[in-house]
Amino acid sequence: MKTRAERNAELAKRRSELWEEYQRLVAEGKVRPPSRIEELLVIANGHEDKAQTHAARRVLAKRGIDWRTER
């Protein structure tokens, strides 16, 4: 079995490789990063007990966007 440190190092390396691939795809125009509103909608649909969920809902409400219907 591999030690936990070796497994963590492999995961960190893989995460780094995936991040670089994502950045490359964004630069090539094949992938579009989510807009601020899209990010807020994902956060607003999070767990009810989290403060960030409520904060995202307040920000969206201030902009006139219903987080339930995304309009």
C-alpha cells in the first residue's frame, strides 16, 4: 500500500495538471469560465445552513435575480 503522503502528492500533481489543462482550454476558447452570476447561482443553491449560501442569495436578490428560477 502507498503511504498517505505519496497518495496526497499524486493527487496534488493530478490537480495541478488538470488546472493547467483547464487554463489552456480557456485560452484556446474551447471552454468558457463561469460568470460571476453563474457562480453565485451555484452557491445560492448550496446547503441551507451555510452563511455563504445566504450571502449569495442576498447578492442575487439585490440584482433582481431569483436564485430558485435563475431569472
